[in-house]
Amino acid sequence: MTLHVTLPDGSPLELADGATVRDAAAAIGPRLAKAAIAGRVSAAGDPDVTLLVDATAPLHEGDQLSIVTLKGDDPDAADILRHTASHVMAQAILRQFPGTKYAIGPTIENGFYYDFQFAEPITEADLVRIEKEMGKVVSQNLPIERHELPVDEALAVFGAGAPGTGPSGLSLGLDQPFKVELIEDLVAAAEAGGREVPTISVYVQGDFVDLCRGPHLPSTNKLGSGTFKLTSLAGAYWRGDEQNLMLTRVYGTAFANKEELAAHLEALELARERDHRRIGRDLDLFSFHEEGPGFPFFHAKGMRIWNAIIDFWRAEHVAAGYEEIRTPQILRRELWELSGHWENYKDNMYFTEIDEQPFAVKPMNCPGGLLVYKSRRRSYRDLPLRLAELGQVHRHEMSGVLHGLFRVRYFTQDDAHIYCTPEQLEDEVRGVVRLMHHIYAAFGFSDVRIELSTRPGKSIGSDEMWERAEGTLSRVLDAEKAPGGEPLAYVLNPGDGAFYGPKIDFHIRDIMGRTWQCGTIQVDFAMPERLDITYTGADNEEHRPVMIHRALLGSIERFMGILLEHYGGNLPTWLAPVQALVIPIADRHAAYGHEVLGALRQAGIRADLDERSESMGRRIRDGQLQKVPYLLVVGDKEQEVREVAVRERGEQRGSILIDDAVDQIAGEIRERRLPAQT
RNA sequence: GCCGGCGUAGCUCAGUUGGCAGAGCAGCCGCCUUGUAAGCGGCAGGUCGGCGGUUCGACCCCGCCCGCCGGCUCCA
């Protein structure tokens, strides 16, 4: 008997009945047989479903097969490798710390982790010991075998029953309660879904058994020495639930070869250098102090960036038909009760007392903004009314989550509330979507991901209102084009809307591939109701306006952090805190240097002068480290012909006339030109 | 908030079994007057995160608190 499979290039392969993925690889060539770690298989009747299987998995007549190896950059291969690495780590930990209970150990981007319950806490110093033991497991070259067990036997293996040997030859009574819980859940899920209770797959390597879907490497020495590293230790709740037990999570990373691991570790180091907290200190932009945990202090240079951001922001908002308002930090508690914040948000709010009356520090701007709306009667002629507010809000975040400018306890939202008629809603949403893309592009973020979140389980308002609002949002997104002209892509996030209305969220992708939720557009029928705002229609009747809450950058503080990391501190010139630095070579050039400085400042360029009695090399170096885009060196030669020697972002550009340098830099700023990115 | 780690000069870090606290850079002063990424010399700088305890004696050991870092949960 024979069976036939098809390879990725379409060529057929005839194999003996019962042949495995590895047999197929061997039929192609001995080198491939050695390199094969798994197979990607599509069954004849189901070509769209591709399954990743072990190298030892049997093939079936008509299968489409592609061999997975560790050569090249097959993402499936990396995933399998890391998954096996997590098992090897668990095995090493069980050997070094007997009695440890193991929970789950999945792969993550660039690595893996495994959660454990240790009898005694371990420290980072123990990681070395674990790595050593992992090395032993690797060099023992244990075969990794898959077993399919009936539920009863699987429970006997991982349960706390008497030790022994089961029908499949596996040890019983391992006493691993997390695994038992997982198996019981698999059974419960199958029963709930009306499906047959599945067999349980486990993987065995030497003295280690784990519940796992697989696939895995064929044996432990496929993990080369020096290709994995344990990186950190952290706490993690069992199943991610705060109510559950806190387990110890061990993080690691693994690659197909030493070079890739080294490259990854180097990339981590580069990311550390891009850390906005470090850049903030080195460039003297902002600081944090024990006296105000989570409350950033902005320095003069940080405010230069801040002001560059909001000057641009303001100009764009004026152009888009917004007015700017400003509302107080502290308002009477009743307002927050009326708005629903007291009920839904008080754990994150700060409270105080004024003249024995209860007040709250604002965590959001909307209630204050609504009072502005209510300050006079509104006509349909006033609508749409677009009121923007750079509102500083305070939120009590849990101490463990604070992180530089990314997560703080006070921040400035680039907020706006648009009050409009239901008929105007669609146009207004469209306007915000366009403004959003326009603003992101100016900062150099062109990769924007959009999510539409619909009605959550717990919500207020009528079905009809929700349908209309969700319809409006999806209609806008469906009709809108991305800046490149292609249709706007978005993903649906059912049930993830705010309790008062559906929303569109905007995520920007930075140079390191991370995404950040910045913009949001939320349709709100509830707040106008609760605060009872109205407008007089053309019919002379009172009507309820619809309200849109929106932010583009989200938090100015956090956005600045994102910018700093995205550009590694080398901000586009229009955002740079110091755009040009004049460096006179010797004292006798100081007067000329001041003249150049004056010309730059006259043109609105943020320029400084470094006339310290330091060597020129030193001042160039400092200017570079401060990431000043333009260093303008002036000496005898330049002074004589009224030129400056331009050094642009580390590149010497030769000498040009002062006026030309000023024009060039001012032009770059005016056009908000972005640096070429690599 | 929870788990683990850390806290020595502005920054980066040394500090031997518990016995007078150190370096480099930054800062200040002086010299040098400079041609594209660190010129030379000197000086100053620390209640060793805070508070308690153990001890003849604590940066070092113990406890509590604060802050920071990495995660979890949460989130702009």
C-alpha cells in the first residue's frame, strides 16, 4: 500500500502507507530529514485548513504537505522552537525545584514564558541555575513524544492519586492541580458545546510530562546550546484573574541559532537606549520625583516640544472649525454623581473638600464641558458646536502600573466634545476620522489601525439609539478612504463599546512595531440626557443634541513619550527642542556667533549658542548627543564671508550663507518635514 | 493593588567576614583659544531612600514604610 502527498511546489510524492512527516522529508533528501521539525498539512478534503503537526505525525492520502525546518525564518518554526524551550525550562525547573507546580507555558512574540507555583520564592539569580539545567536537558537529547490519552487516564497522570504506571506507560499521580483544572475545563467546554469529549494530548520528554496541544521539536537537542536565554521573573495571576493565586512567571527567549539570539538581545539593548525615560533625562526634557509619584515635571526643553505639538494642534483645530475652551480642575461632587462618574469611576478619582463641601478632581473633561454648553440657550443654528479642550485630568492609577510618561496620574487630553443633531452625526464623525489621519501623518505615523467597538452587555439607551449610532459609525468607516486612497480597513470589536455609546479607536504603529491606542471617537446619547442639555430646533421645540467625545493624541504626555521612542530622540526638526546650535570655534568668533543666533531666532527657530571654553570636538559631540538637528559651526572662514558650516544630523553639509541656512531650516520647520526613517 | 527585584554623589557603578565611604562622567574654579563626537589641572560634592530594631559598633543583619524597575491586573 502506498499513499500520495503533494508538496508546496505541486509535485507529488509517493510514500509507504503509514509514512510520517519525517519519512516524507527523508524521501526528498537526507539533509531535509535531519532538519525537519514539523509539518504543515492540509487534508485532501479540506485544503483551506492547515494544521501544524509533529515530525512523527502520520500522513494521509492526498495531504498537502510542507516541511517545517529551523532554517530560514519560518514563523511556525520559531513558535515550535519556543514552545519546546518552555517545556525544557519547566523540566529543568522541576528537576531543580522538586514539588513545583506548573501551570501554562505558551510562546509570545520573540520568546516564551511558563507560570509556576514554587514551594519557595526564587530569584533572578536562580535563572542561571535553571539555564544550566536546561543545557543538560538539551544535551541529553531526550526524544519528545506525543501521547493521546483518554480523559480518565490524563486525569490519573496529573492528579494527586497514587503513583504508578498507566496503560500508556506514563507515570501516574504527578499531583499537578493546574493541569487537572485545565483538563476538566476542556471536558466542560466540549460538553457545553455539545461536542464529543476529546482525547487529551500530552508530550513526554524523559522525566517530564506536559499537557499540550503541540507540536514540538522531535527531541530536546534540536534546541542548540546558546540559543536560548531566560530573561526575567514576574508575578502573574493564574488565568489572568486578580482574584486568583499569584504564580511566578519565568520569561525566556529562544532562536534557531546563536546569531539570531545575539541580534535579539542587541535589539533589546537598542530599545533600552530609546526608552523615553532615559531620553527625557539625558535631553533634560522632564523628570519624576518621589514627592509626586506618577506626576511628571516638564522642564524648559520638554515644554518646547510640548508647545510645538500643541501649536500645531491648535492651528489644525481652528482650521477644522473648533473653538477651544478650558474648564476647572475641581468641581462639586454632585456633578460627578449626575454624570455617572461617581458611580462608575470613583475608584480612580481624587476627592477633596472645600468649605466642608465634597468636591472631586476631574478625571475627565466632559461634565465641565457640558456646563459650558448649558451656560446659555443653544439653537440649531449653533450646531454642530465643536468645543476642544486641552484638559488636564487626574486619575488615581494603581502604583504598580506607573511607567514614565506612558502611564501617569495626571495627563492632558486633547479632548473635544461635538454637540450636533442626529442628522449631523455622520458628517461630524467623518470629519474627525479625517482630522485624525491628517494629524497622525504630520507626526510621522502613517500605519493606523482602527477598531469599531459596539454595544456592551451593560449599557444604557434604547435599541434604536444604538442601532443608529453603530450604523452611523460603520457607514462612515465603510465609505472612508485611507490617506493612500485604498478603502479604510478596520476590525470589529463587538461588545467593547462604552456603556453610553459605540466608539471608534485609533491605534498607531511605531517604528518598533508596537501599537498605541491614541485616538477615540465615542458617540454619546446618555450624557446629554443625564445633564439635560437641549437646543431649540427650527420648529421652536426643544431637542436633545447628540454628543461626540473625541481625542486624537489621547494624552499629550504619553504621545510625547511615543514620539521620543519612535524617533529615538531624533525628533523631526519642527518638534526638536533645540533646532539649531551655533558653535563658534574660538572666543574671537563669539560676536559673530551671537549674530547668527539672532538671525535664527528672528526667523522663529529654536536656536542656542554653545560658547563654552571647550574644544570644538567636545561641543560637536555634546550637540550630537543632545540630538540637535543642525549644528552651525562658525570660525574665521565663515565669518569672513558671512557663512555657517552646516552639520545636519551628524552629516557635514559644507558652508552656506547665514540667510540660506536660516531659510533652509525655517522652511523645513514650516513644512514640518519628517526625517527619512531607517 | 499583587508577585519578584532594586535603592551608595546629579548620572553610571565599586565597596572585602559588621570597624573612618570610593571611581569615571557631569558640576564649580583655573589654564588652553580650539576646524567637526570627549584638551589639561585643581576643587567641591554623600543624614549610603526613610523610620525603628539587633550590636561596643550597621551602607552591610532584622522589621515596617517610601520610591523605582520588570511583569500581572487595569489603562490615555
